[in-house]
Amino acid sequence: PINGVIFTRKLKEKMITDLLLLMQDKKVKFFKDEELIKQFHNLQRKITQHGNVRYEHAKNEHDDLLWSVCLALSKAVHHKGFFGFAGSNAWR
């Protein structure tokens, strides 16, 4: 079955953290896709007046490729045995 995903602030923060850790550990490498690179560069992390983290893209730009990559990698990280990690029940 296919399950939908609701992109909450908490989930987005977790996915970005997973991505950054994978990049720092050199466990992921991206093809030179101009649109994906543009979306990475245009991502803006903002703190709201209530102290919440909010991710936005620049006006008239998109972030769908960025979030699809983040979702796929974050899901893979938490899948038992993938990337050598023990796995987690957070996504199940």
C-alpha cells in the first residue's frame, strides 16, 4: 500500500538533518542537476516569532525536487540495514 506523508515542520527538520548528516559523512552524492542544485540553494530556513522553524523557497521558485530527495533519503536512513544504520520505527 501507498501511504501519504504530511510535511510537518518537525518532519521537514528531521529530513533536512538526515540529509546534512549523510552529506557530511559522504554517504550520498548527487548528480549535477541544475534544478535540484537551484532548489537546494534557494531553500530558506526561518524562525517564526513563536520560535518555530519554517522552510521556504524563494518567490516564484520551487522546492518539490528538494523535498522528494529529502523524503527518499530520510526514509532510506530509517530502513533497517540501509546505509549501515540499525534503523528506526519512526517511519513505520
